[in-house]
Amino acid sequence: MRSYLDFEKPVAELEAKIDELRALAARGDVAIGEDVAKLETKAAKALADLYATLTPWRKTQVARHPQRPHFIDYVKGLIEDFTPLAGDRAFGEDEAVVGGLGRFRGQSVCVVGQEKGSDTQSRLKHNFGMARPEGYRKAVRLMELADRFALPVISLVDTAGAYPGIDAEERGQAEAIARSTEACLALGAPNVAVIIGEGGSGGAVAIATANKVLMLEHSIYTVASPEAAASILWRDSSRAEDAATNMKITAQDLLKFGLVDAIVPEPVGGAHRDPAAAVAATGEAVAQALGSLANLTPDEARRARADKFLAMGRR
């Protein structure tokens, strides 16, 4: 069953009416083909109009939509023969970060990213995509393995941020994030990161410091969640909408500022409306990005990546 966001209420009412008419038609009570067609056209236009004018806060809601495709969906749709690798070889396994080896369009790659989960059980299993230090140390292990065998790295970013719990802090959360960011910068193999939902703070940067950074059209990338920023700036988390507007967290803003390299278009109504189409579009964008990096030597890949991030903020 489709889940609607608050601002999608007009579309929800139209689509509910369409379903009701289809049910009547299935019973043979009335012939309403023409009426359904008119309502479908009206609903499609209402949806397109809504998504053409999304505010930053509404984009935040779309990026967090529970039916939006997650890391596992992208791996299933894009990566053949995926073999997950577990553990950081120091403390334990963190299932908020998932990674492994596989083939992307015939090319061997390393894939790493955050998995939020799609239902209560899986969300608890993956800690809602919020990684502990061992998750980032696992990411470092995978990136170093990929570098050893000259495998491109694809990062799929979807996290509200690193886990802020006491146990994570005790095990060196900040240091683990820094080491993971350092591992991204040290890669001789090219890497491409895609913000598929939320890109939250250092928890995202830790695996998104890449030669090419892509964002889905309705994803967000931010130094802190709008709620956290509102709490810090105004001591009032209810002003999250104001924070989202002022922080410039959308793909469109970040492309303008040169902080990301490209925007991946989503289906009308967001990736959750047509996950297969969103995954396919992401695959095309990743293939183009990797193709543009294919001829770089290891030193050139490192230099290009470092220059890219050192240049940020100079515009």
C-alpha cells in the first residue's frame, strides 16, 4: 500500500477515488473508463505540479520516505554476484554499513553504503542506517581491499548521521569517521558516491569523499539534520522547516555551489513511486561517472579528488 506524505493529500484523495471507481468497474456495477482516465490525468498533473515546486523541507520529507529504495534495492538492481563482507577485524560487525564485492555492468567493483531498513525488524537490525565506529572501520577495510586490487568503489549514501550513542563515542566515533574519510582520499582507484536519500553530516562524508559525487533529485546533503540545526540555532526543533530552507541542503543548491557533480533525475512523485526507474537512472549516472574516470592513473585519481575538495568554498 502506498504511503503518502502530508503535502500529497490532494493526490491521495484523487488516487483513492480512482481506486474506488476501479473497484466498482471490476464488479461490473458501472462503466467508468472515461471517468477514470480523466481522474488519472488530473492526479498525474497534480503530482507533477507538487514535485516541480518542492520546498527544501518537503524534499527532506521525500528523502526520508519509508518506501524510498535503499542500499539493498540498488545492489539488487545494479550489482551482479554481490558478495557481502562483514566485520572490521577489530571489534565486530555493524549492519548499518553494508559492503562487499560484485560486478557492475561487467566490471568488478567494491560497493559500500548505509542501509536504513524497510520495516521495523530490518530498521532495528540496521540501526536506521546510523553507523557505529566498527561500521566505518569496515568501510576502511573494504576500501583498502578495493585499492589493493584496483577496483573502483561505489558508495551509496543514506544516513541521518553517525550513531551518537555513548558506546559509539567510547569506541572512537570521530576517529573512525576521520579514518574513513582519509581512506576515501587515499584511494588510487576511482570512486563515485551517490546520495540516494539523506546525506547526514560526517556520517555521510566518511564514505562520500569521492572523485564524483552524485545526488538523486530529491535527496538532501547536510552538515546536520534540519531538526538538529533548529535546536542549535533557535533552541526549537519545531523550526526545522526554517532550518532546511536556510541551510541549502537540496541537490539543486549543492550543484550550484559546486559541492556535487551531477543530479540524478527521479520519477515524477519521487523514487518511492517507481523504485525500478530510480535504480536504473542511478545506474546510468554511475556508469557515466566511472567512464569519465576510467583513464586516470592512481596518482591522478588521488590528485583530482584532493583538488576537488580543496577547491570547495572558493567560488
